[in-house]
Amino acid sequence: MRSTIAYVLPCAVLLALSILAEGRTFQFQATRELTSIQRRAPIDAKGPKIDNIKGIRYTTSVTVNGKDVVVLLDTGSTDLWVAPPGGIGKFNDSAIPLDLKYGDGSYGVSGTIGVAPFEMGDFKIEQQAFLNAKENTIAATTELGIHGVLGLAFQHGTASPINLAIKSKYGMDATWGRSVLHNIFEKNPDEPNFIAIDLARSDDMEDVVGGSFGIGEYDEKWAAVVNAPPLPLFPRGADRWTVLLEGIKVNGETIKLKPSTAKPPAPAGSLVALLDTGAPPITVPSYITDAIYSKIPGARLYKGPDASRWFVPCNGTASVSFTLGGQDFPLNPVDLTDVETMDDGTTSACMASITSTDEKGLPFEALLGTPFLRNVYTVYDFGDKQPDGTNGDPYIKLYPQTDAAKAAAQAPIIRAKTMQGYPPEIDAEKLNAEIDAAMGGTTTDPTSVTGEKDGESLLEAAGSSGGGSLGPAMIGLLAANLIVTIIVAVFGILNCRRHKGEASSSRSGGGTFSTVSSWAPTLGKPYASVPASDVEEGKISSWTRQPKPYASGPKEGEEGDKLLYGQPTAYAP
């Protein structure tokens, strides 16, 4: 999930400018000495606990103004918003309205910015800025007991809409709009400024709890990550956790990567990838998706007029790995597919968990969401301390958690256990017949797929009058699964009844969704009067309305102008 002052992109996380952090030097340490805070065990003795909701959402519990709130952990965004049942009581409300829109801009949260005491584990912040969301139109959040999002990305650049809104109203010296992590690190200057996350897998034979979430400390089980090579962010100074993806292998064969289409582009032979704990899918260009699933016997590609999607036998597997920093990180075969109940409720089917986007000119072209992150222990480091007291450039460290051979042997057992909670798998011949009918009676040979065709929308395909028609069971499954995995995975579940009964969304309609992540807050259209150069150089005073001479925050009950921020005109849609 990517929170930004972004323009509206029809589906994406995203996408603010990558702005260079001031006063940073490009310097890494190969290893970091384990300090006392990092030796603590268990990890949640100080750090917060992490929970796994249906294997697709990873949450923790925080306290805002004395009210316990379950929030989604999101390395794709920066800010904190909450909307617990019954509200959070009386707090210092700035009266600055803020709208955070997601996906195609048709859903999101809105409310006012406030400050209140904040607690998470043993960490306490006396006055933390947050968005008190009074309206939430995002499906499958409150239904799953999730009442907020905790952003875990950067403070600089345009990454924090809350911070920029506060500075725009109260002046550039205002500091009370900083993010939760920024405040924790500032309050604990002698402790390491990194977070470390382990995401567990549902029905895993060895690790079925939520995982672990450490602030300034490693999980003892994965402490060897300290010796992993640092992966520098790309581009340098990025305000999101983006790195270079150097390769993808399937069944031992390397997929040749086409030239990068990101802005700025990655070096030859690599792609720009975002590591996002708030995104349930992995998303890559369609030629990569096709290269992976065409290797699985019995897999079928559905091609509609606006999108494509792979159906895979539920016991089908392949050996897939992602290369970052010169190291291969295997993907557990069970993370290649999602089990879905067909709309008639009598059968189920498995669909690819790696989805496609061919949108060009975005800050990244691949999203490594939770299916990838369940296979690695990840350290998100905000930069090593320098002699002059500043931080070096941020970086990521990855430690592989999946033994490819062992995972391949256990995958059939895990999948069989998962399938016990679903109706029987749909007959292959019936599924193929429905796919053929939907494509106008044509048959797609998986071995002939080239992946050259751009991604298309199954929503439009399911509702279109041309090219055949889907059966009633397929319509609900396809339309729902597109929303689920391409837009936000669980946002917009429509008619698809997933395992253990998830609620359906009232969202309807089609459309092409351009990119790859679950959360794309959009704070209004760009102001044409604000040149991109002003934002890049940190000159946003032209956005200020009625600046105040103080930086301590708003007076309680003070009225504020409604500020809608947009991305610089250079990136406007």
C-alpha cells in the first residue's frame, strides 16, 4: 500500500516523486553489530505483536487516545489513520479535512487530522498526528476487524500527506505532523532505526502464527540477517521501499527481463520493485506472469477483451525464485495460487497469485507483496548512523526463509489441508469449457503463450456481450478475483465467497486498473500553479494557506481550510 500525495492512478499504490533526502551520504556497513536492544528475546518483549488475518492481511494492535485499534502494517505508505468502532473519544482535532482515496479513486477514507497519545508495544508517543477517518468506503477492512493503517515508509519528500497538510497550514517549521516511526526513532536516538518483519503463512506446517514485527531489533530466529548484503534503494533518495529486481527463474530457467519501463528506468537486465506488506499480490509485467504459469501442467490462461488471468490446478506447482542483490529467493509453491470458491458455492478453483500490469512510466513496475514477503525475513533500514550524527542512505536486507526442496515436498500436504475448508475443485474439463466459451470458443495452448499482449480487465470481459459468455459460477469468480488481487486483493470481493466467509463489497463496475498495489491514496487533483521543481526542491510554501507563526500545532477546535493536494504537474494524469 502506498500512501502519497499522489495523482489518481486507476489501481495503483502510489505514486509520488522520488525526492532526494537532504544531507544524506551513500554509505553502507556490511554488517551491524548486535546491540543490547537487538538481543532481546522474544522479539515482542518490547516490539508489537503481529497477527495474520486469513493469510492475506498482517496487523498489529495500537492504542490511540486510550482506544485499542487493530491496524494494517503497511510498508507502502507513511501515515497513520484510524476509524475504530465508537470513535476514539475527545482529542485535539486540527479541523484540517483530508481525503485519502485509493485504487481508481472511487473508495477511500476521509476525516480530519488530529493529535493524541499513541502506544504500540512499549513505545509511547505523547502527541501523534493521525487521520481520524469518519468515513471509510474501503471494502474488507472493518468486516475483517481492521480499523486503520499504520504506514512504515519514509517521512521525506511527498511520502506523508498528513505532514505536508500540516506544514501547508501551519508553516514549514511545524514538526507535529511526523509519522509514527519518525517519532519513535527521534525519541530513541541511541537505538537502531530499522524495522524487521517476518510474515507467517496460513496452514504452514512449521509457522502458523502471525509472524514478528521488530523496531530496532531482530527476531532471534532470523538474526543471521545482520550479515546479509544491503540492497540500496532505487532510485537513490526514493521515498518508498523500492529496490532492483535482477531476475526471475522458473523451473531453473531464467526469464529474460525486457527493458525497464519505470520512471526513472532500472539498469539493463533489472526492474524496479516495491516491497509492500500491505499488498496481497505479487504483480509483474504480463510476459513474466505468462512465462511462470505456462510451465505448470494443466494451467489455462483466460484472455478477455481487457484482461487476462491464469487458472491453475490446485495441486499444480512450479519452482519460482526472485533474484535480488545477486541472491535467489525461492517462493514456496503454495504462494503461487489462491484457492477461491466458485460463485455457485459447490466447487472451487485455484487462480494465480501473481498478477500482471503493463502500465509504463510508473516509479516501479513490479510489486513484491505478501506472497513474496512470506518467504523472506525483511529488514527495512532507514540508514546507518554517520560520524556527524546524520543517517546514511536507507537500504533493505533480506534473509531467505524457504528451502526450495523442502517446500516442494510439503506443498501437496499444505494444499490438501487448505482444500479441506473448500468445496471440491471444479472438474478440469468443465473449467476449460467455460474458459473456451468466454473466449468465443477458442482454445489457448499454454505452451504457446508469449506474454506480449497487454493486461486486460476481467470485469469488462465478464460483462461484455462479445466473445462468448461466462457461466454464472465463473462470472462471480473472475470479477471478484480481479478486484481481490489486482486492485487490492481483498478490497472488492463482490460475489466471490472466500474461505471462512468474507463479506462482499458493494463496489461494482469495470475499468482497467493500471498498476500493482493495494493502496493508492489520492488527495485531489494537482494544482497547476504548483510546479514540479518547487516540490523537488522542498519549496512548497506556495501551497500554504494562512500559515501560522507557531509550530506546536493547532489550537483545539480551531477551524481549518480544506486542503486537497495533488502531485506535481509533471506527473499529473
